[in-house]
Amino acid sequence: MEAEIEFVARALYDSEDDAPAWDREPDIIKDEFRRYARVALELLDEHRKPKTRGAQTCIVSYAA
């Protein structure tokens, strides 16, 4: 998962128009883009989860 976060962070960073090289940026900037990457990956994961339309939770007591 860490490799995915790093790849997405670099991709987001590289999408900036005037971004210097990733390796030259201080850790505070890299960490900010890593946070963005984590959020993006979490949202993607949430989007990929199967959705059941109209499902309702029903609690049934178990009688033995």
C-alpha cells in the first residue's frame, strides 16, 4: 500500500504546472501529497465496493 501511496503522491505532485523535481522537495511538501494520495485511494476503494440497492439490515433473534 505504501508504494501505491507514493506513486499516487508523485503523480499528483507532477500534475502541478511549475513543480520542481520531487526529490528536491522538503518532506513537509511530500507528506502533504501523500495525505492527498491516501484520501484519493480511500475514495477509490470506497467507490469500487459493491453496492446493494435497497438493502436493509434486519436483526433476527436466534431461538434454539
